[in-house]
Amino acid sequence: MFEHNSQLTPKRILVTGGAGFIGSHLCERLVDEGHEVLCVDNFFTGARGNIAGLLDNKRFELLRHDVTHPLFVEVDEIYNLACPASPIHYQFDPVQTTKTSVIGAINMLGL
């Protein structure tokens, strides 16, 4: 699907919200580029089906985790996509949505 760049140094990359629509596509791209991807998602809005094609890949790891709680992993890069983006989800639980966005970002900055 994607052209592999042989000059790229493989990295360990964390993608929060990795089972969401955008996150799953990013995970796929990063794995295709030869990186090791740690996908973190609490599955509030993400879906296992979005990452089904990656689950058997040795360079892909899935961790069910809520980013409002600290995470202790070592990575080279972080893509923080963990936050319900739909107004419907925001209206359903605005406090949790805001916590995910703010506290999740703070926790990822602490890595």
C-alpha cells in the first residue's frame, strides 16, 4: 500500500487513539514504513475492526488503556490522537472528553 523508504531508521512509535478512524490509518502507515507501533486505545470511540489487519503483525502492539491514567513506556515518537472528536460523544460526556484531551496530553508529554 505504501512505498517503504529504506533510508528511514525504524522507530518505536506510540499512537494514542490508534483504533480510531485516523489513528488506525496512521498505525497502518507507520507499520508499512517499517516502524514498531504501540497502539493505545480505550475503545470508547475506537473499534477493534479498524486495526484488525494489524493485529497479527509483529511490529504492531495493542494496549487497551485510558490515557487519563499514566502510561510508562519508552518510545521514540508520540502521536496523540486520543480524544472523542464527535460532538455527539462530547455532549454525552463533556467532562470525560475534556479530561481525555487535557490530562491525556499531559500524560503523553511526561513520557
